[in-house]
Amino acid sequence: MNLFNILFYSIALLIVVSTGLAVTRRNLVHAVIYLIMSFFGSAFVFYLFGAPFLAALMVIVYAGAIMILFLFIIMMLRVETPEEQLFPARQMWPAVAVAAGYLVVGALLAAHDPAAGAVLGPAQTEPAVFGAYVFRNTWLAVEVTSLLLLVALIGALFIGKRPTHESEE
Amino acid sequence: MNGWALFGPELFVFGAALVFLALCLVKSPSPRRDFMVALSLAALVVVAGLAALKAQGTLFAEAYRVDLFSQVFKVLLALGLFLVICLCSRLNGVEARHHPEFYLLLFICTLAMMLLSSAVHLLSIYIALELSSYSLYVLVSLRRARQMAMEASLKFFLVGITASAVMLLGLALLYGATGAVTVHELARILPGAADRPLVQVGLMLTLCGFFFKLAVFPFHVWAPDVYQGAAHPATAFIATASKIGAVAVLVRLAAASEESGTYLAHALVALSILSMTVGNLAAIAQKDLKRMFAYSSIAQAGYVLIGILSMSPDGYAAAIFYCLALLVMKFTGFLVLVAVAFDGANIEIAELAGLHRRSPLLAMALMTSLFSLAGIPPTIGFTGKFLIFNAAIAQGHLPLVLIAMVNVVISLYYYLMVVKAAYLLEPALDPPPMQLPAAVNVLAVALVAFMVVFGVYPQAFIEMARFAAAALLK
């Protein structure tokens, strides 16, 4: 086991633990902070894989922009932290069962697929080349994403709006 | 043919959506104006779709394939949009000031479905699918009865994002195993890699995203609540047009993975049986008409899957034909629903009592549509089921077809219960005859004529579906 392996597994552990904490925290601010930790971990994994550009994007866009926006929203809306559990423990069981199913299938795949242990070839590239690829080969998807954001904006407006009296039936 | 002409119908729908984006900003609400603009634009979309029917080519760096298959689906989508907007003349389930947003989302969702039917790049397929889902989530939440609409919208959203997550995992596995990013590369690589578990699991999980749209078991749980909670025209859109885009991609992916062995077909057989059985058995217990429609459409999705899992040109053609049939049949049911529930509230099946005296025409339209959904000759629904079962038997799926036939008999029971309510039950107090606008009468007559005439002489549409399926395999 060399240094890279040790680094990779320790960071992977960090990601899993902090994401798990983010999902289970009732306090939203704590959850967001754990999620930021998980994003930093992912950024470091990308860096280890030899993709510094993606690592930078991960920090700037996810940990930097999106999560800070989340924090702003939580602080502005002053969402009250529910003290009690959101749903009873017996409703957790289906989720646990589904997750266990994925775990079993994943383990079986790793054990039985001949290509599971194969080393993927490195795909290093310059940011400029990457950008040119995205906007040349997948620009339809990029443009449709802008439409998706418009629809999401309308949705946020309607679903987040407090009900007015005239809209009650 | 140049790119502008190839992308014509989509650009037109996009332009129409922008018109409503502008109308959203106008201060004074005017439902009449919005309705007339939407109706005329939707009619033009149908014209644009028909004009581009013969278009052929690829766009956007091979990410977008325009062929007869996609163009046929685009015409179906345009037709679905037009018919649904016909239902909006008295859109009183939605507040007047939100009407432009309602039409905006209808047009954007149609655009997304059109993109879906042509997209061959996996990334474009995923983004188009998300666009159509998100517009539907918001569309559901627009209903005036806010509490019910919000609950339905959130349930829809939660099931939807779960399905998306599963689909993304599948796409990642598929990409990791094959390195393919377009459907055509998949079709080239899959025959050699079909027996690898990674590929099988990846394909199956990828298809889950479309099972959600089609409300196939186990992603059907949203359907009853959403059908019940959304405004009637929005439900009609979800029940008719929104299934078409999903069928288009499913057929395209099935055609690409035709050679990938029997695992996929077996999994689809299991899902199809479960969908039919769960949908039909649950539908029997329903009292609310829209919930009944929801479970019935889960069952119908099972029948469509039979056509797809046959994985033969005949099977694909049958699925395309059945899509058209479903569009017309379900829409007729919703036409009656909107006319009877004139105040925009939900109605129970028992409230249909005495419909044959209040409006004989609507009662007949409802009966024809339900008989067609159940697959009784001489309706288009019978022809569609016949084609699907025939294609499945030709591929050796006889047990599946027998189970499907048992299901058809079960479904007959609850369809007949609705017909009984409309024709035989006497209402408690005698309601006055319904005053229907002439346009509704004309539409009802046209739909009934369509279902019967093309049930007896379906040849033209079968030919069209065959050509479309052939274009797919080229």
C-alpha cells in the first residue's frame, strides 16, 4: 500500500462519514457544513486522480457558490429546526433495505464482472480543451439546462410562496 | 436540408413558450386571451410537426437524430398538446393570473418531450427528461386547491428525483463499462458486452428513469396522488402526452440493446406483469374517477412494455400504434371528465349517474373510450392490443400474453362499473341537461369517430408505425 492508496482510502472514509452526517443532522446549518466537508473531500479525490481543474471547480462551484447559497437561504428563511425525528424508525426500514440491496448488487458486480478490476486509462486534458469539448459536443444539453433552470425558478417561486387567502379553495 | 428546418418544430415550440413568458409579465390577467393564443400556437405546432414529418439528418455533433421515428413522435406530442389545450377553455382549476405560466410549462414540457424523442446522446436524453419532469412538478402545483396540489407535487418530485438518481447511477455504470455516450455507440458495443453483469445492471437502472415517467411498477406510486391533485387539464397532459416521450426513448434504447441477451427482456417481462396486475387490481377499489384513470394508466403502461420487450420491428410498430391509441382514448375520458366536473373539482365515479340523460353524446364518448381502453372490438384499443400481443407471441412470449389477457378481463370490470354509473344508475336528484359548447360536441364526435373508424380500418396508421420503426433500426 503506497502513499496514494493511504490518502485515497482515508479521504474516501472522510467523504462517506461527512455525507452520512450531513444526511442525518436535524440542524440544517450543521448539515450544510458537513456537506461542504464532503465536497472538499471529493475535490481532493479528483486532484489525486490527476484532474486539478475538476478539483478547483468542485471547490469553487459546489463548496463555494452553491453551499454558501444554501447557508444564505437557511439563515434568511430562518427555518426552524424540528426537535423530534421527522419520521418514525419503522419508516427507515424500507430505505435501509433498498440501500442494502444496492450494496449487495454492487459487491456482486465487483466480485463477478471481469472488467471490475480493470484500470481505467487516464484522460488528462487542459481546461480550454475541456471547455471546447463541452460547448462543441454537448452544447444541446448545455442549452437545455438553461431552460431547466428557468423552470426550476418558476417552481421555486410557486412552491416556496406562502399561500394567500384568495388561493384557498 | 439545413439545420434550421430539421429543428423547426422544436424551435417553434420554444418560440411559443417565449410568447407565454412575455404574457406572464403582463399585469392584467385575461384567461380568454391566453387560451386563444395557446390554442392557435398549439395548432401551428401540429402544422409545424406535420411539415417536418419527412425531415432527416443529425444535429448538434451527432447528439440529435431527426428521422421518421422521432418525427412521428413529435407529431403525436403536438397533437397531444393541442388536444390538452382544447380542455383549457374554462381553466378554473388554476387561478386566472397563473394561466400564462400554466401554458408556458405545457409548451416547455412538450419541447422537452420532443427533444427526448430525437436525442441520442445519453447526456441530452437525461437533461431533456429532467426538463420534462420539472415542468410537470410545477404544473401539478399550480392548482387552486393548494394543499392537495402541493402534496401531490412534492410526492411527484420525491419519487422523480429518486428515479433520476437511480438512472444516473445506471448511466455511470453503463459509461464505465462501455465508454459509450450515444445510443448508436451503445448499439455497436452492446452485442459484444451483453453478458457482462455491469452492462446488464447499468442498462436496467438507466431504464428506471423512463419507468418513472411511464408510471411502471415500482415507480408508479406517484400516479394516483398526482392525477388526483393536479388540475384536470394538467392531469390529462400527464396521462397522455407525457407518456409519449418516455415510450420514444424506451423504444430507441430497446432497439439499441436488442442483442444484449435475454436478461433485459426477462426483467421487462416481470415489470410488465407487475404493472398490469397492480394497476388493474388497485383500480377496482377506486371511487375517485381520476384515481381510477391513474391506476388504469399504470396497467396500460404494462401493455406498452409488452410491445417494447418483444424487441422486434413488429413490437416497436405495435408500441407506436398503441401510443397513438392511448393518446386518443385517454384524452376522450378526460374530455368527459372536464365537461362533467365543470367547477374544476374532482368527481367520484358515482357522480356520473344519469350522464346519458344529461348529455347522451358525452356518455357515448365515455363509453367508447372505456371500451377502447379495455380492448373491445371494433375500437382502436382492440387493434392496438391485438398488434402488441401478436408481436409478443411471434417472439415466444405466450405466457406473458396469457397473463395480459387475464388482466384485460380484470380491467373490463372497473371500466364497466364506470359505464354502468353513466348509463344505469339514477341520480338522487334530477340534474338539468348539460349545456355544452358546440366545439366540445364536435370534438367528442370526432374522437368517437376516430376510435371506431381507425379501429376497423387501422391500416394507414399501422403502415406509418412500421415505417417509423424501420427508420429506427436503420
